[in-house]
Amino acid sequence: MTSPATQEFLDALYLVAVAAEAMSAALIAGRRSMDWVGVCLLGCVTALGGGSVRDILLDHHPLSWVAQPHLLLVAGGAALATIAIARAAHRLRGIFLFLDAVGLVLFTVIGCNVALGLGSPTIVVLAAGMITGCVGGVLRDILCNEIPLLFRAELYATVSVLTGALYLYVLRLAVPHDLAIAVAMLAGLALRLLALRYGWSMPKFVYTRDLH
Amino acid sequence: MTSPATQEFLDALYLVAVAAEAMSAALIAGRRSMDWVGVCLLGCVTALGGGSVRDILLDHHPLSWVAQPHLLLVAGGAALATIAIARAAHRLRGIFLFLDAVGLVLFTVIGCNVALGLGSPTIVVLAAGMITGCVGGVLRDILCNEIPLLFRAELYATVSVLTGALYLYVLRLAVPHDLAIAVAMLAGLALRLLALRYGWSMPKFVYTRDLH
Amino acid sequence: MTSPATQEFLDALYLVAVAAEAMSAALIAGRRSMDWVGVCLLGCVTALGGGSVRDILLDHHPLSWVAQPHLLLVAGGAALATIAIARAAHRLRGIFLFLDAVGLVLFTVIGCNVALGLGSPTIVVLAAGMITGCVGGVLRDILCNEIPLLFRAELYATVSVLTGALYLYVLRLAVPHDLAIAVAMLAGLALRLLALRYGWSMPKFVYTRDLH
């Protein structure tokens, strides 16, 4: 169990991460000249889609935003607020990328915890973490009619899987739960920020022959 | 409770709306030179996808077409029939747009009712209505490899949310259920048709700076 | 009931089909220069997505890969192995297409069996078979930002529906279950291979008028 203080901190951080994911999505919506409704919807799908897909796959109901509908207001509101501050968004770019990285590792740990609570096997726990951390962005890219960035760039999914694996490993050392969360999230965050800073990426598979 | 006569009318209208959504989807499939199987599948996904996504998100089983498989025949059959009458389709354009608008408000009210029956909070009821009314078209656009029209044009999602909100408001006035349904649907239908007629749309969010 | 020997054969064939679907998806990922993580994820989604969507629609939990997580290793491993043997992939093209056809009819029969086990009506059984056989490829095409091949080409969905229908028909003749599976799969496989060989396809619906 996490301590009450840690849980409160994680709950607050979760709201910040949901808002940050929605704001990033709103900027991408703006690049495609979506209308305000589209901005709002894309923000909600991006911020809450990963957890929703995880819960549907694991039959874990009710979904987070069905049980806590204020999450829809946070995500939709943050997306709309982005329109107002769009002029300043460019200067806030660093903060966005940082909060997006926080969201990635936090969502991953939350996803692992849901699967752990359901007694899932290790591979499924890692998959649940990665789905929670990454699928929101995949849905965003599908709705924007693009090949998901996840499949092509940066150590996004890799950071998520490594964060989950480290979290499970530290948990088994019988250290306090809070410590396991802190270690996994900080390590994952560091790796993601380093990958962004130095442009690290996985090798690409390039196949140019005709398939048919 | 709706009166039996109203329920019968709504059930009949539902079949008409399912067929109309499938036929609109079929015309879009024809624009992309899909084969007959693709036309049939796109019709089913468009007409029944919104309700299916709502039921999956709310854990409301069985899905409509699992419990009432004739809905698959209505949607698939209507899509295929569109191929036969394609030459006349252009002249029927006004009827299609009208029936599509009927489908939007009817699906919205049905979706709200499902969430109300599950005791969902107000925001989730509105979301369920909008998902039922709009997601079929989003799936259609994804399968046609386009940015969903919903995110870019006309008051489609807005009409759905306003229809749902009006429905909930009138329900609380302790008027007969039938009246609440009629008021919400007629007002939503009027708004949608006016939006089509006068090209009303939400303001767009245009953001042109590089994100990375 | 299938005999134990048949069940063992089908289980082994299922693993081969999962690997084959993942390898085909990997080659398509390579054509889009995805990175290794993308190749791995696209392989898993393609190979296991059809069954997952079927189970979500029918509320049949746990999903196959949640109950048998080694399926994720088989699919992901096969996709990654494809990178190593990519140079030889062109010469293995015939084998890929054959195994893909085996996967189509096998997945179809498995999907029908799941729906039969849930007591679904006939149309839903056929839909479950087709979803299991075809939706993995649809998800693959969506993630690759293409109009699904299923909607445009070859007798893919048609083979699946006919395989399912023949399976249900033979089952009603009160022959042994093993025989029904063998007849349906072999007939479906033959039809699919003939369609590939002779380029059979469904007629297309071409509609060129403006919709709006």
C-alpha cells in the first residue's frame, strides 16, 4: 500500500498529467485546424484513452472517467484553455514535454497497479502499463490521420516497458511501495528526458521489396 | 416510462435511422471504390458502431446487434441496396441529410437513456448520448482514412450534447417521458437542420507553430 | 467436442498462424520504416487484435493473451525475427501467403466456436468468425494509415463468412466435430488460395458524385 501522503501526491500529479496530455493534444489539433469541439474531444481521448483501453481489455469496470466524471472536465477544460494560451504555447514547449514525460511514467505505474490488482501475469502487467502510458497518443494520431508516432520515434514505448519492469523488480525487493513507485518513475523520467535531449531512438526496420 | 405507442414509434424510427446511416456510409464507400463487402461492412460499423462503443465503455452487455442480430441485416442490407439506387442517390441527398439528422438526435436520446438506466452521473449521460450519436461517423472516417468530420465541421457533436442536455433538463421538470423525448429530439433536429442550411460551425483553432 | 489429438493439432496450428500474421505485419511495418518497437507492437495487434475485438464485443473474458500471455511473446518474437530474415522474406512470400490463408480460416472457425459457446444466434456466430479472421488486418491497416485492404480487395472477408457458414452447416449434419472443422477449413483455404491465384475479387461500388 502507498502511504496516504504519497497517494494524495500521486492523485494530484495524475490530474496534472491528464491536463498536460490534453493540452499537448490540443496543440496538435490546432495544427490540423480542428474546431473547438474537436480540440476538446481530442484532448479527452488522448488523456483518458489509454486507461480506458486498458480497462476494456482487462474487463476492469467502471472506467476511470465513468467513476470520476470530473476527469472529463479536467481534460476537456485543459484542451480548451490551450486555445486561449496558444500564443504562449511555444515558449511553454519545454514544460509540455516535461509534463508529457511525467504522464508517461505515471500512467505506466498506474496501469501496472491495475493489472497487479487483478492478479495478472507479469507480461500482462507490463502490457497494461504500456497500454495505459502509450495508447492515448496512438488514438490521437489515428484521429489525426497519421501513423502513430509511437511506432516510429523516440523511446516512448520502450521507456514505458522499462519503467514497468523496474517497478515490478523493485516491488519484489520488499521495499516500501512508495519507494518502488519513486524509483521506477524517476528512472523512467530520466531515461525519457535523456532520449528527448539526445534524440535517442530505436533502430528502424526498413524493408523496400514489394509485398505482393 | 415511454408509452407503448411512443416506444413502437421510436423502435420503427430507430430502424429507419440505422438504415439511413448505413446508406450514407455506403455512398462514402463508393467514393473510395470499395467493393461490395466493404460497402456492407462500412454500413454496419457506421450505423451500429456508436452504440457498440457506448456499451463497451459502460459495460452494458449484450450489445444491441448481439441481442437483435436483425440490426446487422438492416444495416448491411441498406448499404447494399444503396449500390442499386446509387444513380438516384444524388436526388435523394436532401432526404439522406434529413434522416442522418434524425439518426443523430434519436441515437443521442437512446444513448442518454442507456446511461440513465445504469445510474451514471450527468456528465457521463451526456457523453453516452454524444458517443452513441457521433462515434459511428468517427469510425467510418477512420476506416476511410480521413480526419473525422466530427472534429472539423458543422455542429454535429454540439447538436448531440445540446440535445442530451435539453432532454435531461426537461426530464427533471416531471413532464411525461414522451414529451421530454419529443421536445429534445425536435429541438436538436431543428438546430441541426439550421446548421446545415446556414453552414453554421464552431470556431476553429488554428495553430501553425512547430511542435518539436 | 473435438478429439484430443485434433485439439492438439489445432493448438499448434494456432501458434503457427499467430506467428505468420505477426510476420506479415512486420514486413508491412518495414515498408513504413517503423522502428523495432513499432514492428513488435504492430505484430501483436495484427495477430491478436481480431480475437480481442471479438471477445470485447461478446463480453468474453479474459482475452486470449491475458489468459495465455505467451501469445504476446510468440507474436512479438515472430515480428522481431522477421527483421533478421527480411532478406529472405521475398523468397518466402508464397509461404507467408499460404500461412496467412491458414490463419484466416483457422481464426474464423475459432471465432465461430467462441460465439457458439456463448449461445449466440447464427448471424452473430458468422460475425464473430469474420471479426476474428479479419479485424487484425483492419487494425494493422488503420495503424499504417491506409484504407483497410479488407474493404477493397480480394475475397478475404467473403472467404471468412463462407467458411463460417459451411462450418455451421456441416455441424448440423451431426457429423463428428473434427470433420466439420476439417471440411470448413479446407474448403475455405482452397477458396482463398484460388482467389489469390486467379485474382478473384468482389465487384466494386464506384460513386463519383459529390456528397455535399
